[in-house]
Amino acid sequence: MPDPPDRPSIRRISPKLVTDNMPATVAFYRDVLGFTAVMNSPEYTILERDGQTIHFGHAASEEIMTRLRDHTEIYIEVSGIHAVWEHAKTFRDRHPTRDLFDQPYGMTEFHIADPNGCLVFVGQPTAP
């Protein structure tokens, strides 16, 4: 049975992360992954690429950053994973990276850590 036409729907899910260094965070997502700041302030930034957004707020304290650093992950599904990887791997001298590989759950991925210690999984369904 189809949904009624007035049924509310989810339009987008955007992760909201924290940073203690907004300029470095914006530079990483811009330079490594091609995002653009559509709203940028020292306290709050929204980055966008291909209609998808990531929000960043300034961390209220160093304690928050300490608790979240290396304990936060996001997954970005892409098309053209090999081209994205060819560009992103040029930054591996500045950001911890795991090279492109196939996962047993059917995704081809690489991983790269942002300046806040957030592990960014970038993946695409593995070709048959």
C-alpha cells in the first residue's frame, strides 16, 4: 500500500560534529573531500557537497574534544571511489589513512582521519 501523499518524510540526514579548530576542519573537508562551506563562522559551519551536508560546531571545552577524539566516525558513500581515492591519498602524509580495500560486506572503501580525530569512511558498493 503506498504512503499517503501528506506523510512526512526525511529529506536528509546530516552528521553534526564538533571541532576545536574550525579553519583546519573546513580546510580538510574542502581540500581532501571537495566540500564547500555554505555557512561559515568561528562557532558553526555547514559544509556541502552534491546536496549532502556536514555540520560542525565549536567544542564547548577541551574535555569534550578529548572524549570524542578518535571515538567518532562518519560514512560517506560516493560514486567514482577510485577517482576520490586518487585525490585523497595525496594527503596521507598529513592525515592517517587506510588505503583502498574491499570489505566483506560489499563495499570498497578507504579511511582517512580528519583533524579532529574523526575517522571518515569513504565507500562505494564493490563492483561484481
